Amino acid sequence: VSGRFLVQAALAISFFVAELQTRHETLLSHWNHIEDSRQWAILLFTSLASGTAASLFQAQGQKTVPAAVAQPLFSTFTVWSSLFAFLILNEPISKSEFVGGLGVMAASFVVTADLEQLNLSNVKKRLANVGKSDS
């Protein structure tokens, strides 16, 4: 875990606690209706698994792959989030969000097509050596 990640987490927690204090609320006042320990376990798991683990895996992946390769995929994150929210949670997608998502996907495809035309032998070598340098 990087120092930057820890500093960001500490700042986020500090701002959250400061906001609670200005409202004269406690931390548990937002979740006092949750009495079942299974619900707390699910809440903790989903926050840690989807947030922390995803961030750590992404950081590890971006250390091993050049930014020019990783960024087109990473830039589609919000598009995939919106698509899954639409499919799973029935969240509406406005016309402007749809057009923006198409623009992000089109740009990602254009950049990926340009990368395929470049000589990516160094990228292939680095990917082949992932994990070998750790041992």
C-alpha cells in the first residue's frame, strides 16, 4: 500500500468525521437501523472488496503495464459502471450520458487501434516478465 493511498484515506476519514461533528451526529446514527451482524458483514465486505481491493489491483496492474496501454481501458470505468447500473439496478441513462459513453468508448477504440499499429514488443516483454522479477 502506497503512502499516497494512506494519506488519501486519512483525509477522507478526517473530512467525514468533521462533517459529522458540524451536524452534531455520531458515526452510528447513520446506520443505527442495521442490527443484524450479517448486514454489517455484507457492508464491510462490499466496501473492502469493491473499493480497496479494486484500487490495489488496479495500482498493481498499472505498475506492470505502460500507461498508454492501461489508460484506454481505465477510461471506460464510468461507462461500465453506468451500464451495469442500468442492467442490474434499472438506473436510467439520459441521452447526454449515452452520447458521452459512446464518445468515451469510441476514443478508447481509436487509441487502442493506434497502439496496435505501434511496435509493442517492449510491452509484450514486460507482460511476459510480470511476477518473475518479484521472486
